[in-house]
Amino acid sequence: MNPATTDSPVIVGLGAQTPIGLTMPANVAAVRAGLNSFQLSDYLLSARDGKPLKLSQLETESCDTAPFDRMRNMATAAAREALAPWLKTRTHTGASDIFVFISVPPERPGTEAATTRRLAYEIVRELPFDRRAPRCGIAATGHEGALAVLAYALKLIRMGEIEAALVGGVDCYHHPETLRWLEAQNRILTEDQGIGFIPGEGAGFVLLCSDAEARRMNAQAFAEVRAIGRGAEERLWFTTKPNIGQGLTQAFHNAFRDQYCPKDKVRFTYCDLNGESWRADEWSYAYVRTGAHYASPLDLRHPATNWGDVGAAAGVLLLALASFELAKYGEPEDVALVWAASDMQPYRSACVLRRSSAGGA
């Protein structure tokens, strides 16, 4: 094992596919323009009254395409986009040079654990690796999953055990059983249900590497990944105990107390607020308890209002959006906080990014 490094790993590749854009730049442009892709489905209907459900869907995928295939197609395209800087520097692609970490949907009605494991395998198999497949890890904790595996990748790079990692996530809610399950919990936003979210789909990937590897590739660094914290919420939204945001607060504290966390105040927050009241409650409590770490005014970004709720892809899409905007529109030393919360599990994760000193898109 090599000695731990003191530099912060950097994000040098970004990829995204959502209903509002098929590339990372297209998604950024759509979010900044305030666009969305919400529309009534002509084939996915409410189990209560038979009316069309309002969803966020890729128009490039046929309505006959199963959710598994939709996720595989989206993830493969987003991963290839994020891998571009790494592939440019290689005449061959050695699997030992990179790890792959993927956040997949948790087990739920319409989605089995064995299916998501197979999904991760097929995504990696579709990527342009000439030799044996790279080592791959998966998380199935929902919205925060990609940030959780990002923490593991960050540790491996800082310890010098690997030079690069491809971290991603993918999800699709557009399965009749999944939608019936969400509707039974009163979680889908409809004319009769004013608190809830628009079920979406999407995939995102980031390429994380050491500063030395970024220089070797002569790759643009979008942002430095400085610190990641994780917490567990004991009072989940579907229990009888009032949720006071203890898990999210714990995640924030763990990130802010990390030795690599910059002292500069957070100017931007990217989060998975989606219209559900419990997410807003958790954020309110956590924000008040950690208020000393934020600049005023604080720019709060929640792109679920653009691409819908993207489930297990949320954490990495937020991370990619934050990295792009820091590099393209940020000021030197700008700091962003990215956070996401699992809905059916207790996990909450937060990541502190700083604009790279070599930033600029």
C-alpha cells in the first residue's frame, strides 16, 4: 500500500442522461433555463382512477422498452461520456487501471435485488474495456447510494491503492408495480395529491482520479472532492416518531469535520428535494444546526423540479451538476455541498466539493 496522499482527488469526467438532456452540457443548460420534461403518460395510468400519471420520461426510449433496458441504455451512454478523458489517453483499456462503482435501485415492487445486480454487470460489460471487466462495486440504498460509494472510491485513491474510479447511478420508476406502490403511499404528485414527486428516470456518472493521474491525462479538473460524510436516520418518515433530521445533520457534521474539508463557507447546495415534505423537514433541521458553515445568501439547487425524481441516480447527477457549474460559472475557491437521502432506508450522505484551481469548462 502506498502512503496516503495529501492532494484531493478530482472529478475529470461527467456524463448524464435524463429526460431533459442526453449529455451533461445539455442537462446543465436545461436546468439553468428552468425547463422540465413533465408530461402525462399515455400508457402508465393511475391504479385509483385510471387517469394518466404525470411522469418525466426519455422521449428517445420507446414506451415498449422495459425499465431494465431503459436503465442499461441510459447508464451505458452516461458512463461512456464520463469515461472520455480516460479513454483518450489509452491505446488499450486495462481493467486493472480503474474501478467501477454503481448505485442501483433498491429492492422494491417491480425491482428485485438479483435484477439490479445483473443490471450493474451488463452496464460494465457494455463499456469499452478490452480485457477482463474491472472490479465493480454496487450500492442499493437509493438516492444517496452514489455518494456512499464515492466515499469508498475517495478513500482508495487517497490511500494510493487506485488511480481512478468511475462512479455512477441509474434508476427508472416507470414500472407499473413500482408506480402502484408509490401511489399507495401517497407519494406521487397528482391533481388530488399536492405533496409528492414526479417519478422520473435517469443515469449519471463521474470520473474521479488522483491529481497526479489528472495531470498525466492532461484532463480538465471540474472540482475537487474534499470531504464526504454519512449518517443514519432513526426516525424515518413512515414511522410514528417525528423526524427531526438527526441523520442528515450527522452526515453534514461528519463532512464538515473531515480534515480535508475546506474552511471556506458553502455557497451552493445541491440536493434531492423533490416535493416530499419529509425531505424539506430534514433539510431545515440540518441547516439550522450547521448554519455556521454557509455563506449568505445560500444558493439552493434542487433539479428534481427539472428532471423529476431520479432515485438511485440522484446523488451522482447532483454531483455532476455541481462539478460542471463550479467549473463553468463558479469563482475561485467556491465550495458546494451535495447531499441526498435514502427514502426507505436510514442512510443520508453529504459531499463537499471545491472548485478546482485548474477549473474552467
